[in-house]
Amino acid sequence: MESRKNRALLATGALAAAAVVVAAQALLLGGADRGADAAPAAPANDGPRPAAGIAAEDQIALQQALNRVVRQGSSGAVAELAVVDEHGRDTWNGVAGVADRATGAPVDPQAHFRVASLSKPFVAATLLHLVEQGRADLDDTVEELLPGVLDGGEHITLRMLLSHTSGIFSYNRAMPDVREDPHRRWRPRELVEIANRRGPVFAPGTDVAYSNTNYVLVAMVIEEITGRPYTEAVDRAILTPLGLTETSIPTDSEVPGPAMHAYLAAAPAPGLAPEPADITHFNPTRWYGTAQVVSTVSDVNRFWEALLGGRVLGRPMLAEMLEVQAVTDDGYGFALGPRAYTLTCGLDVWMHSGNIPGYRTWTVHGGGRHLTLFQARYTEDPDPPAWAMIETALCPVHGDRPAPTPGDHPTEPVEDTGRGEDG
């Protein structure tokens, strides 16, 4: 049987080849490009697209799938599916559960959420914007840009950081329990020092392993190049130009309202079920550059539509961003920020996911469909309900689109369980 890794290698080649096919489409839909070199990217096997619109039966199936997400260990969830084609754009917004277990307040469709590692593509695109301007090169080393910060930094390039092929230990695996000092403000050098003490997990460029330390360093590089906080650089390069007014990168413990509360299941007394504890308010500098963004499902979808539609980076840089550098055994293709994956219905997608204490996030894009899903999840159970919703949203059954089929999906990387060293 063909392995997921082999299928992914074939699919990612097709994805890269498709990176220049939708610029005219983006312009048709009214999006300004990044100049003559601008071009969007889309998965290769889009197939015939339906007219923009989400069938009533699909909306029912989506809401049922979202309800199942909440039933398996989430207090609440919110999702948006956007369908885009030459006829326009249509959206479905769904909510389930509650935003606050104490009050029973309903979930707002535009609830603000800590998006966890959905932050990384924002940060990656900001660095690539600077590379595009000639202010850095993807083959520059960490040591050249941040002298003395990272042990072995002379062997690790920006490309390796962005694609998780650096071999740097992921600092979050040796962090204290977030509940011990939730409002502590962490400095990025402190996070890198945790990784330095542990040493590398493999030689740079020889393998792939998800590491949050990579993006701490990317944020530090952005600050070194621009001379300002990386949060300001992201705002200037992405948030303000795209009008993402509901997206922010806080450095304190507050979440802008309306906010989804986060919960972490406490260790129960013998024979009792765990009682989720509210951990909404913690200082996000624990995830400096890696998982700091607060946003809404709509803003995240708009960012990815703009990114893959050629309105964030020019054509050559976008093609480089979407060039897969390594493929994991379970079928993830790691590019310079986004990840490539093939759903069980055969659709090639670009995606990312996030997982920090109390929050589980997903954004998946392919076939003219854009899904972002946020869960306020308080258990560490596997993700089948979320994957089922992804397949329901991107592989609907009508026309000549195949039905999604049950299948195994990889275990998503964990940014930080919040429970102390190694979770």
C-alpha cells in the first residue's frame, strides 16, 4: 500500500506547481495584488468548483459536525467556512457550546480566541516580506543575524527555522506548569536558553521535527532586522494592509472581547471526573512568536485567502514559501510556514493547526474552500471530531466531489500542554 509520506511527496509537487495559477482569479474577486510578480497559490486538484454558495444540506452537516466537536471535551467551538469562486464568496458561520461555563453565555460567531500556532504563518509571512525586500536571505544563518543567541546557530538557516528542519529542541517541552505563574512575562532569550540547555535533537537539515523555538528565533530575527517589536512588524506587513482589525498580538494576560474562555481539566479526586478550571487569563509571552496571536475565525480565513491569493507576497516569494522542505512519515509536508496535506477524499490542502492550554485551532484551505475552526478544549483526547468536520467542510458530497471517507490522521503537534515538562 502506498504510504502517506509517498502520497504527500507526489501531492506537494503538484501543490508547488499550482502556486501560480490563480492570480487572475484573485484580481477577478477584487483583491489587489502585490505588483507584477504577485500570484496566488492553490492546491492542484481543485477540480470543478461549484458556484459560490453553501448548500443547505452541507450547512446542516457542518453544524452537526461542530456539535460533535463540543461533545468530545470542548466547552465551546466556533467555525467559519468560506467558499470562493469566480461568482463570488459565500460563508457559513457556526457555533456550539458556551463561551463561559460559569455564566452559560453563548458563543459569539466572531469570538476572539488565542489562535495558538495559527500564529506561525503570520510570523513566517512577515519574515518573507522582509526577505522579499532584500533585508535578509533565507540562507542567512541564525549566528549571522543573532550572534551568540543560539548554540550551533552558524549551521542553522532561516529556511530551516521556518520549515522545522533545524533540529532545535522545542523549549515548551521543558516549561513549568502554566498555572504556577500564569502572568509571568517571559523574555524570548529565556525561551531560547531552555533549548540551548537541552541541545539539538538532530543535525540541522537532516530531518523534520516541530519546534516552537524555531519561531521564537524568527520573531527575534524580525526584530533585529526592523529595529522594532515583531508584533509591530506583523501589523505593518499584514494586519493593517489586509484590514484585519479583529486580530492582535497581546503581550499581557487579557483577551479582547467577546472572548472564548479557556479551560484546563484539573486532576480529579479518585473516582471523580476532572473539573475544568478557567485559565483564560495568562501571559502569552510564554509563546513568544509562536502562538501569541488573538483573532477571529473570519480574520484567519481572510488572511489565508489573501496569502494564497497572492495579496501578501509576490509570485517568486510565495512560490518559495510553498516549496515543501520535508515530509513527515504521517504525510505532512512542511513548507516555510504552511503545511501541505491530503485529505481522505484526495483533496490536497494547505493548513496549520494549534494547541495550547485550553485552546485547539485549525485552518484548512483547498478546492476554493477555507475552513477555520476554534475549540475551547479542556481535554487531551484525540482529534477525530475535528478531522471529521474538516472533511465535511472541504469534501462535501455533491456534483463530482467524492465523499469523505473515514481514515487515520496524524496526531497534531502540541505547542504546550500547560502541565509542566513534557506535558
